[in-house]
Amino acid sequence: MTPTIELRDVTKDYRTHRALDRVSMTIGDGVTGLLGPNGAGKSTMIKVLLGLVATTSGEGKVLGLDIRSQGRAIRGKVGYMPEDDAYIPGMSGVEMVRFTAALNGLPTVEGLRRAHEILDFCGMGQERYRDVDTYSTGMRQKLKFAQAIVHDPDLLILDEPTSGLDPEERVAMLNRVRSLVRSHGKRAVISTHILPDVRQVCDSVVIIAAGKVTLEASMAEVDRPEEPGLYVRTIGPIDAILERLARSTPAKRIDDRLLFLAGDQDGREGEIWQAAAACGAVVEAIYPRRNSLEAVFMNAVRESHHADS
Amino acid sequence: MANRIEMLKHGIRATIRYEIARSLNLGRGAAFLVLALFPPAITAIICRLPGAPPTMIPIGVTSLVVCVLANLVWSTSAVSGELEGKTWAYLAARPGGRIASMIGKYIVSVGWTALVTLSALTISIAVQALLVPTGDELRLWLIFASCGLIACFAYASIYTLLGTIFHRRAMVAAVVHTGVFELMIGWIPGIIQYATVRGPLVHLAVIGLVDKEVLEDPNFTLVFGEPNVIGHLISVVCLTIVALLASLWLIRTREYATTQEV
């Protein structure tokens, strides 16, 4: 299958400022999180992908289309949700979405039908007929999302889609993205600062810092720690269980209820349950050790700073 | 290709519809009234002066001024307005967004400026007909209305071009251009006048207003040149088309970076 995005040594300079520095990456199916601190080059990368700014050097493809010569075709297949409020004052929500549909080539009646369909999907009721100036942040985010998907694009590029949303709306927005990807075969790239969103919805992650890609990995790879292990949460005589389990694997007590078993613990769950039962304890939870995305992000950013200095 | 043209047509139609919808507001209505009533007010004052001096030139000049001012307000902001409103990325990210948006905005601004210019002209001539009738009002209206319409198309494309080049200081650039080209260079007799809109338009108005014998008078031609209607028309049409094509090319190829990227 064609990779969603392929970049090879892409550099973008704005006068004396280098926004992207020999960026190479390959993004596959599913949802990809594009992470990076402010000014890292995320917005520039999105504009390069959309063909809105030309690269200084390097080459790339989006959905198999060349970013230098097929920008128009790319924009026809991509739904872009900008971070800034991109609404035209004085228009209603449904008019805005219909306008976007027309700019994407949908005829008037078809555009209106599609606008209503998409606004239903986005959970916008009668407020769609209200002037967009009166919309709350959440409604504006929904509107921008509706504009991004009105023409049924293959790829969604969403810039801070959950910014300013309350927890309930945030979950709803992520569910919409997930639904489009899982049930409708779309692909998505989400640029965000909100790491729990990435953890919740993304299949892979790309971290950019100072214009360079510092990490490109699947979420499974990100989660996998250098030293694997299992956490066991128990109720009962914890020291007895520890002593029993420590006979076969390095184990340590974390607190009154939590144990850590180091090393690869694949298939050892049964043994843990038996040990707990033998000691008269109850196992409340068993979960693998995994990296925190925050720590991975901080490390990736720190590494780029070290490399620069 | 047919698909692309169809897409562009939908985009232009939608832009026109929404540009009209969003321009129907109190601010623009007030601007419309001020601009449309300014020439009639001047005409009325002149008609009331002792001896009632001729109003032909003031009507022509004020109508042209109204056309320029209306274009300054509505044509220069095609790109800069979207950049300031942060809607540029949203428009540019659509397949035909940039071109459709610019052509749509151009058509709407020509429509608005034509409406205000013709309103100003019509009311002015009506005022003159009421206060100091000459019996020549229809001819005067036809000549000034034709020149006014041409001016609307021409100034709209020039200001749109200036707006796409100097998008951060679009209005300043348009005012400077008007001062330098239309007010200074426009007065210089010779071929350089063809770089302005005012030069050929004044010639066209004079050709329409002045009697044939006067036009053929060697003294007159010495100052005004040969009464070449086609030549003047071609020059102003070429200027309009070149400016419009240049704007389209720029808008399609130029990178309009937002401040956080630079």
C-alpha cells in the first residue's frame, strides 16, 4: 500500500531561518501524531505537505503524489483543519461548510446536502444556522473539522484539533477521528501538544524538534521500555508473594500493594496467579511496564537540543 | 481539465455568493452611502454658486474619485484581508481555493464599485438636471458611465495586484500608487500616460464630450493627441488584463507565510 507521507531530506528555509532541516520520514496508515514544541516546524511541515509552501530542497510524496508538482491534486485528497479560527464572520455554520464544499468542487445542492450530513456527524444541531461569530470554541473546532472532511478526503491533517475543548468534547472529537480511520479507511495526521490525545488515538508518532525529526515510531515501539517488566497489583500478604516470585525472576516491592517483576514476562501470568493464590492473596491487576509518552517526548526534544549545541 | 474548470466555477460562484452575503452589513452600507452621496453634494453646491458654473468636469472628476476610493476599500483587501483574518490557509488548502477566491472577490468588488460609481453619477446628473438643466444630461451620463465602468474593472485589477504583492501594506501601496501614477504621471502628456488608468479614460471622456470640430483642431490635437478611441480602450483593457493575470499568477505561486513562520 502507498505510504501516506514520504519525505526525503526536505529542507525549508524562511530567509535566514531554517524551519525544516533535512527531514526524512515515512508515515503509514492509521492515525499519526505529529509532536513537537512550539516553533519546532510542525506547521511548516503541514504547509509543505499541502503544497502551500515550496521546499528549499528535498523531495516528498503525499498519498503517492509529488509535493512539488502535484500540490493541487494533494489538496483535493487532503482535508486540512488549521489551528487558527478560519471562519468568515457573518456566515452561518452550515454556509461555511457549504462554502468549503464548493471550493472543493461540489455543486451547490450536493454541497448543501453534504454539509448537513457532515454537521450531523460532528454533532452540531440547530446551532448550525447561527452566525459563526457567536460560536463557542468547541463549536468552532467542530465547524473546522466539518470543513476538513466535507469533501470526503483520504487523508486528514488536523492541527491541534482538541485545543480549547472541554474533556467531553475532546473525547468526542477523538472518537470522530478514530471512527473515520477505523470504520471508513481514512488516514490521519494530528499535530498536537496534548500528549494524552496522542496516547488515546494514535497508532504511530513523529516528534519534531528544531526542524528535525527526532523520533519516528509506532506507539507499540514508543511504549516498549528498554528494560521490560510486569507490574502486579495485589491485595494480601505482598511479601509472601514477592518471596515466591523472586525465586524465578528478579522482583521488587514498589509499595504496599505493588510489585515489579523485571525481564521478559511473556506467558507468566498463570504463574503469578498461582503464587498469589498459594499465599492467600488476590491479584488486582497485572500490566506491563511501558514508557511514558511525556518522558519519550522530553528525551527526544532534549536530544535535539544537545545535538544543536 | 473539464473537472478542474467545473470545480473553479463552483468555487467562484460560491465566493461571489458569500462575498455578497458578508458585505451586506452596516459598515459597508454606510460607506456606500457616503461615497454615493459625495458627488451629488458637490454638484448641488456648484449649482447653487452664483452664476451656476458648469458641473460637467466636477461630476466626472468626483465620480472617478468615488470609483478610486471604493476600489481602494474593496479591491486591495482580497489577499491581505484573508491573511489578517487568518482564513488564508483555509482558502489556500482547497484545490481551487486561491484562484476561485480571488476571481470571486474581484467580480464582487467590481460589482460594488460599479454600483457605487453609477449611483453617484446618476444622482449627480439628476441633481444637475433639477437645479441647472442643460438638456444634455443623457449623453453626459452615457459617457461618464462608460468611463466609470471601465475604471471600475481597471482599478479593481490594479489594486488587487498591489494587494497580492504588498499584502502586509496593501492599502498604503495602493494609495502611493494612486498618488504617483494616477495623480502625477497621469498628468504628463505622452506615452507614459498609458501606464495609468486615468490618462486613457480622460482622453475617452474628452473625445465623447467635445465637439468633432474641436477634436480636429490642430491646437487641440497638439495638447491632447489624436482622438484615438480604440487605442485608448486597448491600452486600458490591456492594463486591466495584465494586472489581473499577474495577480492570478502571484496568488497561485506565492507563499504567504504567516508571522509565526518567519
